[in-house]
Amino acid sequence: MQRPKVAIFSTGGTIVSSAASSTQLTNYAIRDFTPEALLASVPSISDVAEIEIVPVANIPSSCIDEATWVKLARAIDAALARDEVAGAVVTHGTDTMEETAYFLNLVLETRKPVVLTGSMRPSSALSADGPLNLLNAVRVAACPGAADRGILITLNGVINAARSTMKSNSISVETFRAPEYGALGFVVGDEVEFVTRVEKPHTAETEFSPDDFSSGAPRVDIVLAHAGDDGLFVRAAVEAGAEGIVHAGCGHGTISKKMEAALFDAASKGVVVVRASRTPTGPVLRSLDRWSDAGFIPAGTLSPQKARVLLQLALAKYPGDAAEVARIFRTY
Ligand code: ASP
């Protein structure tokens, strides 16, 4: 029987990490466990798809940067432009998986399935979750019904959407959740089922491409609100050359008086300010007139780290143009 071809793009993470013993579940590292060894640990994958492995990086995902995103996006677009490749899987550390997934969701040209997966337990662990996560991700990537749904994240049998999903637990295998919007579907055994879809434009429907970062990504810093904050990090970001600042405010994106003064000052120098929230659920919408009058843009339902990705792409395309950035935040 002809099997679909799935390309696996490896970037590192816990799924290819190992520790000294099978009960060591933290403080592991990427050593000599390769993507090929991971694949060999799940022989039944060959019943589902013909696989080709494309190495992109071999790093913990806390070290992912914009250059790696661009390299990954270009590699995926090139592979999926080939008729014989049905879908893509990206193996990735879970720590920043949601940011890479959202970047790909905004820049990839393809409508074929692209699925990010990883693991919470290292390959050496008792009950390591990587092998089943990889098999499930390949099943989803090989499934025609997974096409044109935007970039997907599949761990622990749950299929989530890049835009709405966050890492919600620092150690549990059930970590990726979309608390307000729910999962898109599930994969159990050989069944892949979708129950809902995403409304926001993604992949081939967006105005973005990996080329938007071809001369480097604009500097955008995230500043977290906290009791006693005084705007120091906003001033430091401006001095470091930030073109944009995402303020992860309290509750509905609120801003302390001292922070407000620093952000007004930043905005007056042409830095585009986005108001997000450190509170994980609920939107940040238009609020006080003085913030809107200063050009602060509400992040809507994007987390601070996803708002940063969108702000970088928006500024790369429309440098310093707060009106275009505001339109982009309303759209994506
Ligand atoms: N440290 C890991 C990473 O690369 C965590 C993981 O993959 O689960 O993000």
C-alpha cells in the first residue's frame, strides 16, 4: 500500500534529551540521542507514513531565536511544495513551542498539515512520552482532514491550535492547553478526529512570509508588570533599540503610573507599545482613552509572548506604522 510521505523537522528539546537514570525527570540534556534513534524507537510509524528527517537545530527550545524560526519555516515550505510530501512534523522543545507554532502559523505558505510535537519526559525516562507523541503527530500530519487548519500542536493525544495554545504546566505530560477556546480534536490509537476549527487567518491566508525577517527581526521586548515596578526595563528596552514593547500588564492590561510614564515616553520616541496581560485568560481590549490616545495597541486574545511574535512581523512589514500594526492586531 502506498503510504503518505511525512517530513520530520528536528530542532531538539526534551524529546531528544536523556538523563543518567530512568527516574530522572529534570536536569537532563541533549546528548547523543538522535532524531533517527527516536524514530527507530517507534517502528509502527512506518505503517503510517514514509518518513524523511530534516535536521534544523539541536537545541533546548529556550534557545530558539528568530534566525532558527526563519530557517525552519523555509525548510518546511520547501519540503511541502513537493507534491509527494503530504505533511510535516516539527519536533521541538515544549518551552517555547507555542511561539514557534504561532510564527509558523503566520508565515508558512502551505495548506498541508504541519504539526509540532515534543515531550515532557526525556527519552531515557520510564514512560517517556516522546515516542507516542511522535507517532500521533505523524498520524495527524498524514491525515488529509488536518489540512488548512493552521499550525497544530499535538502532545498527549490532544490536537491544539497554534494561536490559542499555551504550555500550562511545567512538568505534566498534559501541558498544552487552550483554556478559553478548547482543543481542535484528538488522536487516539489510529483515530484522528477534529471537532472544531480556528477562525483567525493563518498560513496561506496571511500577508506574512519568512522573508519579512530576511534583514533580521525587529527588536521587541516584553516587560512584565509587578508590584513596585518603576519603568526601568521599558527605558532599558528603548535604549537597547527596541522598535516595539509588549507590556504584560496586570488583569485587563493595566499599567502602573510609573510604568505609564515610561511607556508614554517610549511611544513619543516612535516605539510601538502593545498592551497584553500577565493574566493567562481573557482578552485585553481598548481601555483608558489616554492609553489609546498615546497609540497603545491592545493585544486582544494573544498572550504576551505571542503578541511579541505578531508585533515583530508587523514592524518588519510596516516599520513604525502604529495604524498598520493596530490593523494587524485586529486581524490575526
Ligand atoms: N527544555 C525543554 C525544551 O527544550 C523542555 C521540553 O522540551 O519539554 O523546551
